[in-house]
Amino acid sequence: MRTDMFQHSLEDLNGSTADIEASALISTDGLMIASALPQGMDEDRIGAMSAALLSLGERTARELARGKLERVLIQGERGYVIMSAAGPEAVLTVLAKSNAKLGLIFLDIKRAAETLSKLI
């Protein structure tokens, strides 16, 4: 039942704007909790990379005195990968289009992360 709630939250996030292409909820250990990813993506690999990057981002923010990490943003020529903590035990990873309105996406991600962290 909880898995269905995670899945529903991710599908709501993906449907909140056409700029969001996919999303996944991953444990801080790198294990996939729930996903709304396109076919053919390696969930295990995405989980491991997301957890590692969020951990590294948190350490970097701390070491460089930037305060609490809000998100890790990767920009490629075909779009964005955005990772944000969803409580202390999970990472929310979102794939967005290259022409996405990031401010709106950040707001949607923040809301989804808050909802998901309450469910965990």
C-alpha cells in the first residue's frame, strides 16, 4: 500500500508539468523505492548514482560552508537531472527537459519531497 502511495506521488509529480520527464524515489543506500522512469533505464544504476551524488553534494556543501544542501543539479545538452533529499532516508531524482522552467520545477520537487518524506 505504501509503495502505491509512493508511485502515485511520483506520477503526480511527472504530471504536474510537461517539463518533467521522469522521477524516482531512492533510498540513501541507493536502492530503488519507487519510480516513474521510461522503459530501458537501469534502475539499479540510477539508484546508486543518485545516492552517491546527493551524499557528495551534502558533504561538499558542509565542507565549503554553504549550509544545508537543497539540491544537486546536473545540466546536460538534453536536459537536467535534479536530486533532492526526501527526508533523511531517501533521494528524489527528477529528469527535466532542457527548456524547463527550473523555478517551477524546484517548487514541484520541494512539495513532492515533503509529501514523500512523510510517507517514508
